[in-house]
Amino acid sequence: MQLKRELMVIGGGPAGLAAAVAARRAGVRDILLIEREDCLGGILNQCIHNGFGREIFKESLTGPEYAQIFIEQVQLSDIECWTGTLVTELTAGKRIIAANSRGLHRICAQAVILSMGCRERTRAAVDIPGTRPAGIYTAGVAQNFINLRNLMPGKRFIILGSGDIGLIMARRLTLEGAEVLGVLEKLPYPGGLPRNITQCLEDFNIPLYLKHTVTDIHGKHRVSGVSIAKVGPRGGILPGTTRKLACDTLLLSVGLIPENELSKAAGIKLDRLTGGPLVDETGQTNIPGIYACGNVLHVYDIVDQLTKEAEAVGRAAACYIKAGQSQLPLLRVQAGSGIKYVVPQQISAPGKRLLSFRVDTPGQNKYIVIKSGRKIIKRQIKQRVNPPELIQLEVNLPELSPGNIIKVELK
Amino acid sequence: MRKNLTCIICPLSCQIRLSCVDKDIKRIEGALCSKGRRYAEKELHCPTRSLTTTLEVIGGEQRLVSVKSDQELPRELLMPVMRQLAKLKAQAPIKIGQVLAADILDTGVNIVATRPVSKGDNR
Ligand code: SF4
């Protein structure tokens, strides 16, 4: 039997919740939200620290509190939710196969919103030589164990990678009575926000080793220690700087990548810079009627921004369902020198458009230059630019000359 | 005396440069808003932090309930409060915002739930 829905939202984290509620408010009656875990809220449930919601709610909420606001909105809008349900297949024809304790379900929809979030990179773990004993975790898995399952993964920790999750875990582990010997960062600057260096590391006297990495893992059954060394200017290990530290657990916090296995199988084109789908300003992918929002698109650093943009994607999907069609992309948007990536990668209609992008290295007093073809359409000075901070600028595109390329550069 | 601080109030993380005499700020630079100054003053006199952690749950659908301090605590009390909380358990059902430990260590600060937990068997 095949079920039919107007809109299917895959993933019940902050992006999926916000998009579903916005689509309902824009008049979509028949929505199905599918979530893999048993509760809605996604990764926010394990992000028990605060700092969420400053932009939207003007206060500092914890992750679970932020999630709860949107879970309640979903419940009040009477949106059908299937939790504990895994989508195993998505096709370009907007059909899915979903599995849960009641069996396999085939569902087709007029529009689909992808909001599967992101996963943690594990590449660094693969690249480190040495044995493979127990005691190596990604920071997010350790966060899940400690904050949701009441399991402590170790006693003496080394954290590789200084992204925000790694920093927040350094504090969390210390509060729970574990010892964090240090956070190692290969680059000359930390990957996380400066406020987290202060409140997660400095507050607890946890050392941050910049330009350092793990070169070897020791231990037979359980990690007994790691070797660390300084990294030279070209990224190689500096000879003579290696030393051994005794620890029982290594945490990896080496970045997040959008989770797009389903999207790939459906034939959705991905951007190799973001790891997420190529989208236009409405969040539409190359398949009309399939939209993407949240961390599946690119990894955000502030959930408020993610929520606002996911709501816009929910409204765009509602328009598509009403009209039965959408506009096709006319322009490409590209990351120029000094820029890591830009979203959206395409523009379909004229008007004021918000571009979100990251720089590739920290800098001071830099110009952001946005060009349309050869013409400069926006120039803005930034006192400080930092890769962990997403930059958002609005550009006015009163008319679009098809084939033109919009380019964002750092000067 | 000169001092550099990172404001932790919002993600902009302003780098604040202070010149102070004893603990009085004479000059402040680098804060993008007025909260930065208030933060710097507190940081000099008595640094405070909010605490977020978890409490073990009895008879709930989840094993743990996430909690927070409803006001900031003096920074040096974070670890003592954690040790105190390790002794406590919370009985489900729990409502979001429910006080689970009142006036912790006589600070006047309450520890409140940041998520609901319904009754269950701690799967
Ligand atoms: S000074 Fe204001 S803008 Fe700067 S980090 Fe603090 S709160 Fe944010």
C-alpha cells in the first residue's frame, strides 16, 4: 500500500521542526514529519549547555529548552510525526521507503524537505597510526553517552580538534569529574568560538595546544596513551617534538559534514565545498519540489539562523505545493578567493537575497566584495573575520541576466 | 594594569581590552555593546557562570534529565555544586522548568529541569 502526503519532512531536529511548522502556517494541511530517534529535537537534546536562542528569543536557552519550544509548536499545529522511523530510500519521484516497528512503509509526497542534519567526521581517526584499542570516540558520541545515557566513556581524556563540540565536551567531562589533559589543534588558531575557549578551557585550566596533533595511539585492549607532536608550517610533523601522554580515552572533534546519503541516492547534486545539496535561494535542490534546510545543507554555528532559514524553506515548499511548480535557477553563486563556501549556490528570482558564507582563514580589516559578472554590487569592511563564524550579507538583485555569475571574495 | 578578556555573553566573543587601577575600569575597548562592560566588571570582581548538567531520573522515560542553574553561580562553586548534585536523583514525571534542587549550597540559586521527562521504565 502506498500512502500519500502533500509534504514529507525527513528529520525532526531544529530544521525539520521549524520547516514543518512554517509550512503548516503557510497552509499545507497534510504533513508527515519523520524522525529516526524516539524523540523529536535531534541533536539539541544532547546539547544541554546554554547559548541557544539569543537572536530569536533574546535569552540564552539550553538545547533541550530550545527544541521544546518547536516540539510544542509541532504538537499544537497537529502535525503527524513518526518517531523511531528510519527513511531507507528516497527517489527523485519523491517516494520514500520508511522502516519502523510497524513495518515498511511506502509513501509519496508532492514535496519533500530534507532536514537530516550532519554527522561527525572520523577521517582523522583513520589517519592516525597505531593500534585500535577501545577508548576512541567522536566528541558527539561521548556527549550522547554522558548527557542522555548516563555512561562515562573514560577517566583521562585527550581531545583532538578544537571545534565547539570538543571545547564544550572538555568542560562537560571536567564537571563530571574526569581529567582533560588537553585539547589539540593542528591549525594555528582554534576551530571553536573564542567565548568557548574562555568558558570551557580557561575557566578549568585545560591547556589548548595549537599546532599540535596526535601521531600515535598506544594500548592493546584499551587506550593507554597517545603520542603528540608539533605541526610545522606546511602541515608536517616537526621532528624531535614528539612526546607521550598517558590517557585512557581519545575524543575526536574534527568537524561535521552534512549527512546526505539519502540525497545522493535520489540523484540530488551536492556541492563539494559544503558537502550539502546545491540549492537556490528557496532551498530547492536540483530536483523540483525537493528542498533542503539546516545542517544537511551546510553546517551552521548558530541555531537561530538555522531556524529562520528553515522556516523560509518550509514556506517555499508550501508555495510549490500550491503552484505545482517552481522557478528554475538562472544564476550561479560562487566562492571566490578567501571564501570557503557560499549558500545558496544558485539564484532563481530577482530581489533581495541573503548570502551565507565562511572565510577560509582568520583575518582583520578585510573587505568582502560581491560581484555580479565584472560589476561590484556590494563591498563591506569587516573588522574581524573568522572561519567558525558564518557571515550573512544581503544583496539586492533587481534583475538577473541569465548565465551571470555572482562571486563573493575576500580582499 | 592592562587586561584582555573575551566576552562570553554572545557568540560575537568580543575581545575586550581593559586598563584598570585596582579593580576599577579606567578604559575599555573592543566591546561591541554595553553588556561587554558589565561582563568585564563582573569578571574583575566576582566571575559568575551558569551551570548546565544532568540529574539521574527515577522511574522516567529517560535515564537523565538535563538541568540548569536558574541564575549564574560564582565560578568557584561550579565543582562543589556538581558534587552536591551527584548525590541527588529526580523522580519522574518532570516538567520543564520544575525546581529539582532549591537554594543549592545556600546560594539562593535553584537547579531547574530544562526538558520534560514522562513516567517510564528508564529504557
Ligand atoms: S560585548 Fe556585546 S556584542 Fe560583544 S560579545 Fe559581549 S555581548 Fe556580544
